[in-house]
Amino acid sequence: MKGWYRPVTEEESATILRLHHAEGWPVGTISAELGRHHDTVEAVLAHAGLGVQKVSTRARLVDPFLPFMKETLAKYPRLRASRLWSMVKARGYTGSKSGFRAIVSRLRPRPHAEAYLRRTVLPGQEAQVDWAHFGKVAMGRALRDLWLLVIVLSYSRLRFMRFSLRAAMPSFLSGHVEAFRFFGAVPRTILYDNLKSAVLEREGDAVRFHPTMLALAGHYRFEPRACAPYRPNEKGRVERAIRDVRESFFAARQYRSIEELNEQARAWCLEIARERRVPDARDLTVEEAFLEERPKMVELVADDFPVEERVEVRVGKTPYVRFDKNDYSVPHPHVQRHLTVIATDDRVRVVDPSDPTQVLADHARSFDRDQRIEEPSHLRALVAQKRRAHQSRGFDRLFSVVPSSRVMMEKIAERGGNLGATTQGLLQLLERVGAELLERAVAESVAHDQPHLRAVHHALDRLRHEAGQPPPLSVPVTTDARAAVQVRPHALSTYDRLHAPGEPEGGAHDDPS
């Protein structure tokens, strides 16, 4: 396949070096016998730092450009061979790319391996902090990242670790507060690996720390310090601790919640990691070294640093605030207003910015997504308010067209009656019989001191009967016109004529036999 390159294995590299230097094979013979391109063979020899003896003394096209190539590579040791080929070609090189990479590999200066001194730390002097990503976890319908904050005391190697679903500032602060409680003291210096929660920007040795990070340091009286770039020896303790957590604790770990995972992590730190030997002092365990380190740390202050997350939100037409992919209910009088959400990993509180001491809503936090977390009292108050508003509109309509209904409602209220049901019933009667007839019926009920719907119904039936109208039907049984025909009942006195005085009960025309 064109453009496909098979990497050289360690076995092939050893064979190439042996055949060339021990057996004296030229590059072309090695290439033909091993099935490798001669550029590949030359690259292996150049990488080993051994020059290839060329049989031919013919001048190469690249020879006039070698001084320029050496000078450029000395100034830019990591410059790509493709870019250097373009620069040489622009200066008159007419050769092809074939073999140019091997030439560059031989000319490129070799970096000198840097040696690092083992850092010696005094007891109580330093701790190291870093985040680590541990994949994703399903929280209902949401897929959240799982993060671990690790804080390691550099002298005793006692560690604290806390899992969370976000690597944001609130989790960063909570991890520090819980770690200081766990240690019972505060290290004098804490080393950070240029975390966004700690370092806002860096230019050389100039570091600008996050204001909240500085506030945390001032509260607990420790010195924050950023690691120097590309200095793995400065943060090796926390990196080894994270690798140990992955291999010794988290692998094949079963847990049902983040709280349970953190409980297991705390127990592991106390029962297993605390019994290990200190790498720099094999005669001491982590616990023994910590007992020596603890008195030299800074004393823990009495009050905790505030770790809540504060977010300004706006309530729309519905009584809910949107926070972290979920909706939380608030009392309905606060719609169309700006409020403040104060959140921790456990609770979500909503307060009024003008009076932060007044908590409008307090909910358990959900890390699911698109959920509605509601307080039943908020909804009941809204339903009652809507019902009162509907009832008020009914009052206004009744009082305007049926004046006597106002007196009737006052009497019902005095006796503790159901105003809502009465209002609904009167509005239905208003639609059926009209305002004039209903006013007469209500006035009659009030005059007889019977302020209830049954008395109004009886009065309407009598008034309609006197007016020769049929009783109102609440449900139409048919649309046939014959159903509206009025049938007047016959006078029962006509039946008395069938029985003349002295006649038997059977009638005058009964058969005597």
C-alpha cells in the first residue's frame, strides 16, 4: 500500500547494527537481505550515533547545504525535517525528499539527558495537590465526568482524596476544607501543578493566582506555590499517589453513589495507605511519619472557609430556577425576578439578593439532567392563588349583573360555607336562565334567609312554572324539536265525573252480570 510504513522493531534494529558493524555488510546488502529501504537502514544506524561508511566518494546534491542545515538545527533542534527540506529547496536544493530525513536525523543535535536531584522536604513544610480524571459515570439520564482531587503531605506521604462530579472551584475548595479537617492541621506550603482553579495565568516565573485561591490561603494561613513547568521532580509525590489510587483502589471498585465512593476512599486512606512505608524512610510507616509531622504544621482555624457556589439566575413566568441542567421550584411571588442560587454538592438554596439571609427555597441537589425538583408547598400555594383569582373573577361578574348575590355571599361567608362551589353554581345558573330571573331568585332566597343554592334552585323552578316555562335541564337529552313541546297536565277533577253518586265503584256502564 502506497505511503504505508512499518515501524522498525527492536530486534530488527539489533540485527542491522550487528550486520553492519560486526559483519561489515554495506547498507545496500542489509537493505536487500532484510527487505528494508536503505533510508530505513541508514536511519537506524544514525539513531545509534554510528556513522555509515560510504563507499562512493561522489559529491552529493545536499553537500553544499550541509553547513546551513547544521546551523539551522543548532538554533532550532526540534525543527521538522519536512520544514527544513522546504527551506533548503528554496535555497536551490534540487534533490528529492527520499533520504533527506535520514540526513537530518544524523545532523540533528542530541539532547543531553537532564538529571534531577531528589527533593528533601522538612516535616509539615509542604503538600502537593492535583486533579485526576477517572472516566464518566451515569447519573440518571446524564453522563457526568468523575474527578479525583488528591492532596499528599510531602514528608509523611499521608494522602487525602475526594471524588466529585466536577473539577470546578466549589469542589476544589471543598476538597481543601475536608483535607485540612482530615489532617487536623494545614501544611505551610501547598504546591499546585498550574491548575485553573489555582493559577489564572503565568508568564515565566511570574504567576497570577486565582483571587478565591488567595482568599483560601489567607484564611488557613498557607503559602500557595505553582510548580515550575517541565519539572516532574517537583510534583512526583502526588503523581505517584494518583497512579497508586488507579491501580490499588479504583480498579474494579463497586459503588452506588459518590458519597459511598468517598467513604470507601477515606477508609482506604486510613486503613491501608496509612500503614505503608515511607519511600524516603523505610523504617517509618506513613502514620509514624505523620505523628512526627503533625506538630510542625499550621494549626487549623475554628471556622471553615465558605465553599458554596453562587450563581445569579432569573426566574421566568413559571416558578422555577434553572441550575446545572435541572429546574428547582421557588415560591410563585418571585417570578420574573433575579435571584441567587447558593449550591453545594448536597443542597441547592435560592435566596433573594436584597436579603441573602432569607432562604426562599432549599432542595436536595440533583446531578441528573432535565429534572424538576419541586417543593409541594410551592405548588399548593400557586394552585390556591390561581383558585382565588378565578373565584375573584367570578365574584366580579356575579356582583355586576346579580346585585343580590353580594348579600348572599356575605351571609355564606359568615356561616363558613363554600364560596367557591356557590360561585360556580350561580355562574352556571346565570348562563341558563339569565341575569333578570336569577336576580329575582337570589333576592327571594336572601329575603327568606336561605342563602344556599338549593333555595335558589327552588325559587327558579317556581318562577319558571309561574311564567309557563319548562324547568331548565342541565344536560340536553336530545336535539329533536318535539322534545321542546310543552304538555299541560289535565285537571284531575274531570275524573270525578266518572263516578255518579250511588253508582257502584265499577261505573254506570258496567255489566250487572
